[in-house]
Amino acid sequence: MPKRGTPPLQGDLLQGTLDVLILKTLALGPAHGHTIAHLIEQRSDEVLQVEHGSLYPALHRLEDRGWISSFWGTSENNRRARYYRLTPVGRRELAEQTSRWDLMVAAINRVLKPAME
Amino acid sequence: MSWRRFFRRSRWDEERARELESNLQIETDAQIARGLSPEDARAAARRKLGNATRIREEIYAMNTIGWLETLWQDLRYGARLLRLNPGFATVAILSLALGVGANAAIFQLIDTVRLRTLPVSHPEQLVEIQIGSTHRTGSFTGRRPMLTYPLLEAIRRDQQAFSGLAVWSAAQFDLSQGGEAQNVQALYVNGDFFPTLGVEPIAGRLFVPSDDVRGCGAPGVVISYPFWQRQYGGAASVIGQTLTLDGHAFDILGVTPAAFFGVDVGRSFDVAVPLCADSIIRAEKGRLDGRASWWLAVLGRLKPGWSATRATAQLAAISPGLFRATLPEQYGPDDAKGYLAMKLAAAPAPAGTSALRRRYDTPLWLLLGATALLLLITCANLANLLLARATAREREIAVRLALGASRTRIVRQLLAESLLIACAGTVFGALVADWLSRFIVGLLSTETSQIFLDFHLDWRVFALMSGLAVVTALLFGLAPALRATQTAPAEVMKTGGRSATDTHERFSLRRALVVAQVALSLVLVLGALLFARTLQNLATIDPGFQPAGLVSINLDLRRTAIPAADLAAAKTRLTERVRALPGVTSAAEARIVPFDGNFWNELIVINGIQQPGIPYFNRVGPDYFRTIGTKLVRGRDFSAHDTASSPAVAIVSQSFVRKYLGNGDPIGRAFRIRMPPGQTSPNYQVIGVVEDTKYQSVRDPFGPLVFTAAAQDPAPDAFGTAVVRSNLPLATLASEATTAITGIDPAAVVQFEPVEQDLYSLLLPERLMATLSVFFGLLAALLATIGLYGVLSYMVARRRNEIGIRMTLGASTRTVIRLILGEASLLVTVGLAIGVVLAVASGRAANALLYGLRASDPLTMGLAAALLVTVAALASWIPAMRAARVDPNVALREE
């Protein structure tokens, strides 16, 4: 049975990107879904809008792979919220995906830059 | 595929629901913080979060396994539907359980008796040494008298095919020290028996070749696991204890494993002794040197690279030499010629040997055929029931199809329902199978011959059962399921859809199913009647005497102090003691009691000419004929004046007179027994003629019989038999007679057996066939009745408004009833006609088991048909009455 909702990174750039963005956000410390979405939007200067419809399935997928783990905690406003934190495996994965991202950006730039000059 | 995720998917879903809910709260808080009113904030948060159910569904889909999820849904849906229709579910599951259960039980029996290999190492290498065409005379003892000891030794010397020979002979020993016998089943085995089979002891040790040497003093005994448990409670201290077998002490050496019952399927053993013990137990009658004493059966283990064919060739090559070297010296030229022409052969025997197998082979296969028919009827019945249900749910299915349900999904749902029925049917079927096979073994076992069969559900039986369930589910699930979805939704949903023509085709399938059921039921009902009548014919045969109230007493005087010269007189005296007991009408000595399994026959010579045929013989004392209840028609009975020194006399049966003595007065005529060269027979003078009696089997026709006088026995031995007629209960007779006999000598051993018991045992295969086929026949008739009832009720329901119109137009109640009954009689008539053809075709297989009638017996056929017509009439009466009570007003208003 193919793993549903886990297409290869290159196949779905957007989804793969969301995964690495979530991992990066959680590298700063544990956070719940709302904070994760909010931080990504804030740090990208609102360029990236995180759809909740994609966020939760992505969180579920990452947790299922063992890259992040979850626990129930209390939010800033004293609300019960489900917090996520990066696991050691997730930390390794973040490093690997970040370097892969750099490689890809550099490669794309090498293709795009000469044409623009 | 992740099963972990699959089984945790519901918990995950709840978790996500809670998480999304909490996030909604947090988002709302954030919006309020931006200055929105609580209501607007909540609405904005909802907008931002989007469709929470969609998100949950997406995550749920990640966790689940698609086909499994829907299968589970289908099964739950099916179970709910079955719970809603308990009547349908009960009939469906019960009939399937009976069909599958009966099949599995009979197959399990066939498997145990025929197919299963022996529980020994590498059973596939085992072959039995047999003699091709046999011309053997002499004494035959044991359950499988194949070889003599001298022949065995010659084979052991010259054979090359086998790495080991396992030799055995069954016997019965008495554990008592005198008084009433306590018999145990015994095996004589050679020293190589256990090593060749690869059987290891579970306590102590088993025999090795050095235990079985000629002249072994007091050899040990090996006991079986069941005997160990029964007699000693499984105590380890049993090793080294002493066991008395026929008055001889044996040390217990070891215990065989629980699964090992010997090599004779259907029988087990309690104790095993080496072959050399025969000369201790039977003393001067020992069989080790007897060249005409046939008592041994031999299994050989093939050497690597040898096949049964190659072994047969080698055995055939050495046969002439073997038989020449072991020719019994007492054989005349005819016997010698036959003996020397015999050839040894090796027959594959991975499943051991079995007399039970030979005796019940045809009955078991016939019964398997009957149960297969029963299963077919069951399937037809279920298909009919399911078809009826599919029709009833036609509208529901049409609505769902119209709403966009896929055809496959609906077919799958209907199939899931049948699969549930099949599974439940199989589970209950396993219970039925277990019960039925116990019942059959109970039926086959008598007090004197315990049938031992090692029942356990092995994988083949299990595979057969689950296979049956799946095939059945497909068979009776697929057709109704496909038909139900083939109808166009619009057609069904039209209000007038009930009378649309598409139903005609469906209805004829149901009618065809009923016709098939009636036809197959006729075959089974006919079989039931045939076997029941066969048993009745056999049970009511006049054996020529009165077996009821007759008891045979077996005496063993070997351990008594009575000197050999006094044995004949002692036996007469003991018989007189028994005769004198209160409640005993009469008693007489007899060497052979009818139906006890023994026989004695001799060629006779009249006026120097050897006569055709071999009449049966018996040796009886005075009053024998009055005791068994047969009449002396001419001459006189034996009396005290007939002694060893008076002229030899004989009483013969009427058949003997007709065959050998012709017309004229038989009294005073004489004959001799044909003796081996060098011996002379006394000249027997006929002193009386008695009515014909059966000798070995009630099935045999009356044959010529010769009775000689007990007092004129030329070589009286330590064994005696007497028949006693009394009105005492068996237990009372046994204890009083035992006291009377042991009063003369306490070491005398006695044993009692009602003659009717032997008669009962003889008829066991017929009793098995009759009991089970009646059971199957009744079941088949019942199922056919349910089927017919179902079709007719359905027809009445469908034609309600037609009937209403007919009645409005003036049709009488009688016309309506005739309409329904006409339909019923058409179905039954066609079914019966097909059934008769099937029955005649399949009847030939049964002929060998019938007695006093043929499978094509018109009376029985008529009776079976009449029986089915009667139950069919009952089955159609209720729907017909229902049709007659249709109120035209109500029926027409429904439209």
C-alpha cells in the first residue's frame, strides 16, 4: 500500500515546503497549530499563507513519521492546546532538508540567473 | 500498510477533533484581541480554519486502509440486517450448519479411517508384505493373518528391500487371576517393531531386537498410554511393576506415546509383548513353529531408493525359494501346489492397515455423497431465501443506485451478508461435525469391540470446511446479488413495478431451485427408505433359532489344576452346574456359537467320493438344539450314551440332507471328513436331522451344517464354550455362573456374551447407513418443504392483487386454492420426475449394501415420492389458505 499523502519532496514543492517550514518553526521550541501558522505567516512577511486544511494533515503526517511529537499543554490564554515539538529524528531531517533546499535554490538560480542578465 | 495506524484510527480522529476545537478557541481569542465582537470573532475563526470535518476526514483517510474499512462497514451492515430478520438468519445458518457439519463429519471419518498417515516417523516409506493370490489352509488367528512365523524368518533372511520389518499380531489377554475375565487388547510385536516405526517411549523403554529371541524366558511388556492412564493413573512408578497376562507374570518395561495406537486403524492396544512370548502364553499350542499357523502381519520400511514396485519385484523373485523352504509337511498335493505358487508383494501402507477401512469403505463414500447432496439442497434453499430477500429489497437497492451508490458496492454488501451466514454456518457446522462424528463412533462401538479413532480436526478437514463456506457463500450470494442490481432503478420505482415482466424471469429461477431441491430430496429420502428397509429385512430374518435370551459362556481352564485327560468331563460337569442354577432354562456345550465370529468347515467324503462344497461344522453337547431354540425334525439328539468309545455320530441340517443325502431316509447314512494323508476320519453316522440355522452371518443363505458330539472330541483342549438360555439379567447370570464355576476350580476364567449382542455387531454397517441416511433424508425433506413454502408464499404475496381481481370477478375460494396448489403440484411433479432419473442413476452404487430389495425397488420409490408429496401438500396448504383469505377490497386498494 502506498503511503497516502506522502508524495516525494520534489513532486509537490508546496507541500514539501510546508513540512520543512513546520520543522524549522518547531526548531525554535514547542508550539501549537495556531502559533505554527502564525509564525510562518509572520516570518514570511505574510507572503506565505498557511491553510489550516493543509496544516493539520501535515502535522499528522510528520508526527506519524516520528519527526515531531505532540502533547497537550496550556496556551498563553489558558486554553488547552495540542503542542508539537521536534524529535531528534526531526532535527536531523530538518538539517538534511534545509541543505537539500539550498542545493535546489542554487540550482534553480543557476538556471534562472544567466537568462536574466 | 500500517496496521498500527489502522487500529488506532478512531482514537486519532477523536484527538484531532479535540485539537481542532481547541484551535478554534485560540483563533477566536486572537480575533477578539484584534477587537472583533465574540460572535464575529468566532465566525472569522471558523472561516480561517475552513471545513474541520474535511480535515478530519483527510487525516482519517491517511490512517485507514480503504478496502478493509468498507469491508468492515459491509459486514456490520450485514450483521445488522441479519439481526433484524432473526427467522431468516436462523433458518439460513442452521441449515448451512447441518449441511457443512454433516459433510465435515463424514469427511473427518473418511480422513481418519482412510487418508491419514500413521503417527510414526516417515510413514510414506512403509509398505505391507502381502500374499498375492492366496491358496492357504491351516489355522488363522489374529486380526490380520498374513504370514506364518517360519515364512517371516525366511523373508527376514532373504529380503533386500527393507531397512526394518515391523511384525504384529493382535490378541486378547486376561488380566484376572480367575473368575470373570478382564480382557485387554494386546499386540504381539517383534523386537524390530518399535525401532522400525520410529516410536519412542514416553516412559521406560520399548522393545529392542534382543527382547524378542526364541526361548525368551519371561519377557517384559510394553503398555500403551491410555492403558497407563486408565490402570495406573499415569504413575511413573509403573516401570518394573508386574502385570499378569493369561496367568503369566510380565514386567512392565515402558509406555508408548499417546498418539500411537498401533498400525491397525480403528483399533488400539493396551499391552504389547514380544512374539517369543507366544510360546509361554499358548504353551504347547504356540505358533512359532507352525508352518500352517497364519497369524502375523508385516510392515516393511523401504530402504532409500526402493519403491513398493521394486520391493514387489524382489519379493516375487525370492518367493519360490521361500515357499519351498517353508512348505507345511502336513499338506496334501493340492494344498502344496497352491502354496508353492504363491507370490509375495509389497503394498504401500503409509496409513497402516485396517479391517474397519475395508468394512466401512463403501458406506462412508456413499454417506459422503449423501451429505454432498444435502449441502446442494441447503445451498439451493439459501439461494431461494436470499433471492426472496433481494426481491423484497428491490426498491431499497433501486433508491440507493439512483442516489449514486456503485453496483460493486451494493453487490459487495449483499455478498458480505452471505459471507456472514457462511461463517456462522461453518462455526456451528464445526460443532455439528464434532457431535456427529462422536455419535457415529458411538454407534459403531460395541462393548466387545471398542472402535478407537483418533479424532482431531486436522488441516485438511479445516480446509475443506472453510472451502465449503467460501464456495457456498459465492454460490448462494452472487446470483441474488447480481440479479438485485441488474434491474433498472426506474423500472422498480414505478408504482406498478410489482407486476412488471422483469419479475417473471426471477421467479422462474426460484422455481428451478425448488424443482432441484425436490429432485435431490427424493434421492436422499429414497436412500433413507432403502437402508431402513435393508436394516429391517436383516433384523427380522429368522436365523433358524431364538437369539433373544441366549448367552454364550466362554471358559478358559488353562490355569486350572484339571489334568488334560479330564478336560472333556470337566467341561461337561461345569455345563451341568450352570444348567442347575435357578432361572436357567437350559444349557449345552458348543464349540461355536452362531455369529460369534468363529467358524470351522471341512470337505466331506460320502461312499469314498469327495463331495462339492464345504459344509460348516460344530461340536455340541446334548440339549444344544433345545437351548438355542431350533427343532429336531427327525431321529434323536445326542445323549450321555454317545461317548468317546461309542461309534461316531452326527446330526445334520435339512440343507445338508437335501444337498448330500438326497431322498430316502437320512438316518443311518454315513460320511467321513477328508483328512490329510496319513490320518483317518471316523465314519460319522447320521442320527438326527435339525432345522436349518444361520451360522456366521444373517446375510448368508442357509447352508449345509454338521453337528458332531462334544463327548466325542478327539482332542479336547482347555477352552470350552456353552450356550445358556435363561430369564435372568445378564449381570445376575454372570455372577451366579462365575461362582458356580470357580467353585469347582478357582483358577477357571469365564466370560459372558449375549448372542443378540453379536447379531447387533454384525449389522453395524447397515445400522450406520440406516440411521444416518434417515437423518439426512428427513433433513432434505424438511429443507425442500421450507423451500416450497417460501416460493409459494412469495407467489401469493406477489399475486395478491391479481387474486383480488379474480375474486372480484367471481372466482370462488376453491378456484384460488386450486391456482396455488396447481403451481405447487407442477413444481413437485417436475422435481419428482427428475429425482427418479437421478435416483435410478445413482442407485447402482448402493446395491451392494442392500438386502432383500434393489435400489430400483418400485414400492420404495413410490413410498419416497408419496412421502415428499405429503409434506409438499402440507407446505402448500398455508400459502393456499392465505390466498383464499385475500380480501379483494384490501388487495385492490393497495395499488
